[in-house]
Amino acid sequence: MKNILFIFIPIICFWSCSGQKSVNTSSQSSSKQGKYYIPDTIYNFFPNTTNSATSNKLVFESTNSEEVELPYFCDEFAVSYIAKIYEFSDKDFFDSLKNAYLAKSIFKSNTENNNYKIIGSEREMLNLYDTVILKNYFQNYQNPLILNFHDILKLEPSFSDSTTICGIEKGYKILVLNSGSNFVLPDKYRCEWYILPSRLSHGFSSGVAINEIKLSIIYWVVAW
């Protein structure tokens, strides 16, 4: 009898998980919250991988956003993000994208500058700054926040640089294309962090980082 139970329990669990995934994928689609629970309108400038030009190549992708409903426990402040890196072989096509993003951008900087600030999870930010410094880090800052790439790009040394604020190597132009201070994720992800001032306690930001020598573009979106 015990042997029979050991056989059927995994089967029942698998069936339950499969059914849950199917139900929630349908619910997610009908709620129009986007594939990763970050609204599509915030990052609709990302390349369409199913219909992208042959001149670009996806060389890196990282995300911690969920595609299906999963149990979530908020023990500490975290962010949801998607990051993708494309390299281009057609300079004219690359330039057309660069010019379009420049025209749309609401904030511009360079990775090696010190006039911008980053947002990451509580744990990531405390790895970069101690608590005393971090309490003052955001207080008087008015520009959009950039996604923290320090941990994201640890395994991609050709794109990373530990000495820049955002963690992307020097030589990239950062363009923020969308930014806001409202909470756009499912309510289960809402988590307060006392270090963030009220105007930055929740929000979203998306944009690109462009390298004209490498003909590469880093696409990113972050919400918290």
C-alpha cells in the first residue's frame, strides 16, 4: 500500500501544478498585465524576438519576474526586472534605433558619470552602501532611477564594470524612456522599505544603454 501511495502522490502533485499554471496563465492574459506581470506599456520598445530584424542578436537575458502565479512571501524589499542585451551587425539599423530612443528619452547620462542613482533589492543595495549612507542616498534625488546591474552582470564581464554606479561598463549612454512613481505590479508584491522616501517608495523605470562602438543595446525595465 505504501508503494502505491509513493507512486500516486508525485503524479497528483504534478497534475495540480500543471493545472495551476494553465489557469493562471489564462488569468494573466485576461488581466492584461503583461507576460512578466510588469505592464507591457512600460517596456513596449523592447525588440520583438519573434519578429526582429536579422541584424540583431540576443546575447544576454536576465529576469526575476514571474510568468505564472507562484507563492510569494515578502521578507524584504525587492524589485522586479527584465534585462536583455542585443548586438547589431547593421549600423544603419542600429543608428535608427539610437536616434529614436534619443528623441524619446526623458533622462540621459553616461555609465561613467555620477549624476544618476540606481534601484535594486534591499539586499543588493546594502551590498553596495552601508545603512547610514543609504538612508541619505535617495533623499534629494529627483531624476528617474536606473536598474542596478552589478549582480545581474556578474557573469558577463564583457559588459560589466564594478566601478560604475549601475554596473554597466564605461562607454554606454544611458537613456530612460519611461518612469513613474505609482505601483504597477500585482498587489502581493507590495513591500515597504523605510529607507526609501515616500515619493520613491514605489515606481517603475525603463530604458536602454547604448554603446556606439560595440553596436550593442542593453534593454531594461524595473518595477518596485
